[in-house]
Amino acid sequence: MAEDRIGRASAFLASGTIVSRILGFVKAIVLANAIGLIASAGADAFTVANQLPNTIYVVVAGGVLSAVLVPQIVRAGLHADGGSAYINRLVTLALVIVGGATVVATIAAPLLVRLYGTQLSQATIDLAILFAYWCLPQIFFYGLYTLLGEVLNARRSFGPFTWVPVLNNIVAITGLVVFMALWGADPNGTRAPGDWTFAMVAVLAGSATLGIALQAVVLFWFWRRIGLRYRPDFHWRGVGLGDAGRMASWTFGMLLLTTFAGIVETNVVGLASGQGASVAALGSAWLIFMLPHSVITVSIATAYFTRMSEHASIGDIDRVRADVSSAIRGVSLIIVLAAIVLIACAYPFATVFTSGAEFESSLEFGNVIMAYMVGLIPFSFLFIVQRAFYALGDTKTPFFFTLFQVAVFSVGALLLINVIPEWIAMGIALLTSLACFAQTVLATFLLRRRLGEIDGWRITSSFVRYAIGAVPALIVGFVLLVALGGLTETGFAMSGIAAAITTMIVIGTAMSVVYFGILWMIRTPELRGFAEPLVRRLRRD
């Protein structure tokens, strides 16, 4: 019964994430056609500015809330009032902190842009500052969205958190369409920073912020549906917030580390701005990387995280261990396929974003996508391991294995300074993957020490079976890529958006059939455990 609840919750989360991510891709494609992607000063300026709110929010509260809020609310549910007072006080405190951070960050916009854009031209920096004034208010609405959404998740109302970003994407896409209708498309990014007017900046950045705001505010309606009413409560003493604060302090330190790594990354890749794949290209490639992670890993792990927190709150370590093993094996079944399909489809996928630009831009962007996909499997594995520590109330250990990852990444990134500009973005993406793999190995070792064991034999056996299915599937994908002209400028796969999408569908379908077919023949328990109930239900119907 518990597995059925996990399955239903994960499916509902995934469905919302899929719709949102599809619209997110549409938004990114429209944005690339509106202001360019490769060697575009305007795109780099907007990317730096539009990433600032998320970066600052994550440092101030984002990861702290994800790590602390759900376990604390689950424990508060044991209170006589069901945790309502605790929730109101915690939300009030968080909104005060996030609101203050929003004001300070907006005032400091020029300083923040220069911190992240030391390698950009002065004209690009000036444009990014204008964008930042419009984008930085997003910090508050990111905080509101996470607070309201995580409370809903802790109360087992999983759907709204993943479905309301659909509204955000619709608003942003509408803003981009209006922008192109008024000022035209620029897929090659030839519009100089000096060509941007106040109205152009307001429409592009303002519509992005409006989407984030609506995404957050609409969650109040879902609160009311589950019987919650938010009332500001400034009485923060005596309700156990000290425990949350101690947990949050280590998470805050961890986020400072990742922010430092982000500053290093943006400044190193900024060396290629105007010459090749740079800040904007890296951001779009990360969006592609996050598609399978968000749809599969986050959807499944979010449902498991609540259950892990419940088991950890009563000291049932055996069940926590079982949850970790089940989540890793279930997620990896699909993530392995997603990684190899996206590697095989990297160049056609790049063409969807750069169809109006030169062929070399597609190849350059495709290389960045492939470099990121190398780290997809360990990244998803790490996500589950981190949530296990958070469920156990341990945010100290994740700080130290994140420190290790940041050190590895930062040293490697500095070595890329002397690489030719066309290869810097790909080098950063590959370095991210390698540093993540090293971090995952260390984090898994530390979790094993904490839990006594982590069902290592079953997890390893599962990965061996997945590899047996993945290798032939990848070979089939590469053969189809060559046959459909995915490596030549005049090939069908690279001839336009429709052809590229058709190619990806053909390759993805063929690889999925081979992968799942082999796993079925070798009787993979994770696949059969998912498929056999569906087969029996279909036969009854």
C-alpha cells in the first residue's frame, strides 16, 4: 500500500513536471530565437541577470527550506493543533528574511552583476544591470513559492508544487512572443547591447518576473483547499525553531560553497562571451540536463523524502535504508536510459535551439549537452543520498562532501582559463560531471557509515543489469544518428526544428525498445515490479 502511494504521488508529480518542462523548453527555444544563444552579448546579459534571483534565493533560504522544512513540519504534525501554529511562525520568519534579502539584493544589483560578469564587456555589464533591476524581485516570489509548496508536500498534497510552474511558463512565453512582435527575432544574437531600449528590457525581464510571481501567489488557493490559513505570526520563541536554525546553519554554509563555485563558473565561461558558447549556452544546456532529473528523480525522491522523514522521526533506520535503496534503484532504471538517449540526441537537440544560427553553433552547443549528460546518473544518485541525510536531520555531513566537490570543481575551472574560447563551456560542463561523480562516491560512503549499510549488493546488481541494457541501446542510437545525418550540416537531422524533433523521437523510441527489451529478458526486478501490475490490469480489462 505504501509503495502504491509513492507510485501515485510520483506519477502526479512527474505529470506536472513534464508539462512544465515541455513549456520550459518552448520558452527557451523562443528565447533563443528572440535574442540568440551562441556568441550573443544580449543573451549573456539576460542570463546573468535572470540567474541572479535564483542564486541569491538559494543562498538565503532555498536549500535551507528544502532540507529543513519538510522534516520539521512532519514532526510538528504531532502537535495538538496539527502543526498549524508552527507552520505560520516558520513561514512568517522565512518571508521576513527572504523579503529583506530581496530589497538588499535589488539595491546591490550593479555589484552583483559585476561579481558574476567580470569577464563580460562593459556594455554587456550595463545591459545586465538593467535586466537585474527587473529580475531581482523574483527572489521574494521564489521564497513564497517554495514555502507554500513544501508545506503542501509535507501535508501530502504533492500536485500543486509541480503544476503551477505551468502558469509561469505560459506568462513568460507570452512575454517573449510580444517582444518579437514588437522588435523582431534575432536568432544569431547580432543585436548589440547599445541597441536595447528601456521598453525592450521591461517586456523581456518584466514578463519573466510576472510569471514567477503568479506561480507563487496561486498556491494560497491550494492551502485553503487542505484546510490551512496563513496568518502572520511573529512569536518565534518557544516553538522549536532552534532545531530548524541549527540544521539550517550547515545548509547555509553548503549553499555559500555552491555559490562560490557558481561565481567561478560564470566568470570562467564568460571568457567566451561573444566568441562561442558562453553563459547563455551553459544555462540552456543545464535546462536540458534538468529535464530528466526533474521529471524522474525529483518526482520520485520528493515522495520518498516525506516517507523517509516519517521513518526517521520514529527512529526506524531499517525503513529509511529500504527507502533509500528503493528510490535509487527505481530512479536509476529510467535515468540511465535518459542519459544515453540525450547523449545520442545531443546534436539534433541543439539544432532545436539554434536552427536559425550556423551549423557550428549546433555542434558547439551539442558538445556542451553531452558533457553535462555524463554526470546525469551520479547527479540523480547524489540527490537521493542528500535527502536521506536531510531526513535524518543531518545537514552537517552534506556540507563537507559539498566542500569537497566545490574544491575539485574550482581548481579544475581555473585550469580552463587557458583553453580556447570555443571549448570552455564544454570543459565546464564536463568538469561539473566529473566533480559530481567524485562527490557522489564520497557522499555514498558517508551515508553507508551512518546507516550501517545501504543495500549495496542490490543497488550494484541493478546497475549492472541497467548497463547490460544500455550499451546495445547506445550503439543503436549512434547508428541511427549517423543514418539520419546527425553529424553533417546537410543531413536530415540537422536541417530544421521539425526534422530534429523527428530524429529524436525515432532514436529515443528505438533505444527505449532495445533497453527495456533487454532488461525484460534478463528479468530485471525493478522493471518487472513496475510493469507486471500494469500487464495484469490490461489483461483484466
